[in-house]
Amino acid sequence: MAGQTHSHTDQTVTRRVYSRDPDAFGVPTGREEEWRFTPLDRLGGLTRPIQPDGKIVVDVQAPAEVSVRTVGTDDPAIGGVHTPSNQVSALALAGIHEAMVVSVPAEVAASGPTFLTMRGEGGSQYGHLLVEVGAGAAAVVVVDHVGTATLASNVEYRIGAGAALTVVSIQDWEPTAVHVESQTALVGRDARFKHVLVTLGGALVRISPTVRFAGPGGDADLLGLYFTDTGQHQEHRVFIDHNAPRCRSRVTYKGALQGEDAHAVWIGDVLIRPEGVDTDTYELNRNLLLTEGARADSVPNLEITTGEVLGAGHASATGRFDDLQLFYLMSRGIPETEARQMVVRAFFAEVIDKIGVPELVERLTTAVDDELAKVGR
């Protein structure tokens, strides 16, 4: 099944509450627009304060130019980019005792990617990550989530003027994991930000990326790839806030779903404020249903409050596996399993080819093939 909603008029993005105080939001009931797609009974208690009893072990591989350190919550940089817009995010910000900070000095181009592997060893936990890239610097950061945990976390990205940051956030959890995370980027004047979100594992994963601009000329490219299996709930809620002139954004998310009660949700909110003149923005979501029993909800929202835009649009579609393509390949002697792999690989190629991190291409292609091998089990 597929659910699609399109809207161009007054949206909830302009009425969002932002606060560090969890009491400003109240416990979600599921009737709120923010939570209407999320199965609250599967959140592992994250809608209320928790006593962290879990453990996340972080393995760091970083080039010498990149600093990775742990700071206390009294560090003035923590919370400087992200202000919670929902209760789980506010609880996570209030509940952390320390945060990890990745820093790249101004005018420095990192010689290689920084890899952060976050391995959950069970239990519940709060987390916080800040990535700072100085003016004129360039870096690639890969954050890989594995193991199992019930995790509520926040991530902040501060990209200085003229800087370039590529972030790849991978959710490759074990099947029991619950992960709810808000990510916020502040893109500086003439800076470039590429954000890639890959969701493969976990019982319930809900990631909310937000992009704002600290000056004119900013460029944001948001890519998403997700493969939703039997019983999984994967939810991605994108918000692009065009609050500065002459900025560009592109959003491209693609997902494949298979199995009973596989549920993917994509929300794409774009707000062009009065000061966002000469904005150029477009968002795209495509979902491929491989079997019966899977559901994809796709809700693109575009709100424009200035008449001076270069371009603004969105597209959303959900469809079933193309049996004609499959028949065409099989009629030329290609076995069915291989033919399915070819069709789905081609579907995801637009996202994988744009990631720009060679070390991940083979891994993601293999992961897609492994997911396809589960069909019919």
C-alpha cells in the first residue's frame, strides 16, 4: 500500500515549537502531526525520561588534521546549532552528560574520511554529536550505527563560510534496535553540505534532518537510501529552512520495501521565508514496493512566503516492482534473482553514485543485494 499527500499552503513548519524544555511539548499521543505516523508503543519508553542503562562504544578512525574529543555539556558549543522541536529530542539534550565533538580547523582539507562506528551493546542511552568545520575547510564524516540499543540522540553540524562537509549517517542496527535522532545543520555563507542518510537495520528508526543557512549562497544536497523489511518502521523527516538569500537545496530519497508490515515514512518539508529570495529548491521521494503487505507514506510539503524564487518543486511516487523490466531481462537469459538485483540496483544508483565516498559504494551495493536475497523467505 502507499499513502501520498501533497500540500502547498500553510503547513505546521511555521507553527513548530522550539525549546530545550521537554515540558514545552508534552508526552506525544499520536494525534500530533509530528507523531501521527510513528508507532509510539514501539519507542522503548523514549517519550518519557529514561535512566540510561546502556552502552555505546565508539571506534574512531580520523586523519591527523581532524580532532575528535569528548566534552561536558557545559561546553558553549553544545546546543548552539540545534534546538529541539519535539519531546524526545528535548529529553535527549537534557539527559546527556557528555558529547562527542569532531572539529576541522579553518582552511584545512582533511586528507581522508573520519569514521565513527557507534556500537550499541544493549540498554537505553542518550547521545550527542557535534561536527564543526571551519571556514574554508573540507571534510567527510561517516557515522555508522551497529549493534543494538534504544537510543535517543541529537547531532549538530556547523559548516563555516566557504567550507564543504559531507556526512554519511548509516543505520545498520541489529533487528531489535530503536533509534530516534534529530540532526540539524547550519550552513555558512557560500558553504556546501552533503548529507547522506542510509537506513537498513533496526526495529524502529526515526531520523529528522534539518538544514538552515547562516548566510547567502549556501548549498545543501540531501540524499537518502532505505530498505525496509518485514515488521520494520523507518521514518525520515526532512526540513529545509530557506532563511537566507540565494541558497540552493536538493533532496533525493529512495526506498525499497518488502515483507508484511514493512512501513516507511518520508516527510519532506521545505519552507522559503520572506528573506529567502532567489531560492532554488527541489525534493524527490521514490518508493519501490517489492512484495505485498508493505506500506510507504510520502508527504512532501512546500511553503513559499516570497514571490522571488528561482525554482521550487517536489515529486513523490510509490509503485510496485516493474514485472515488465523483470520479464525483459529474464527473456534474455538472465536468472530471476540476478534480474531483480539489476532492477533494484538501477533504482538506487542515483543515490549511491552521488555519495562520493568510494569506501562505501561496494558495502551499500552488497547490502542491497543481501536485502533482496530475503524476498520469499
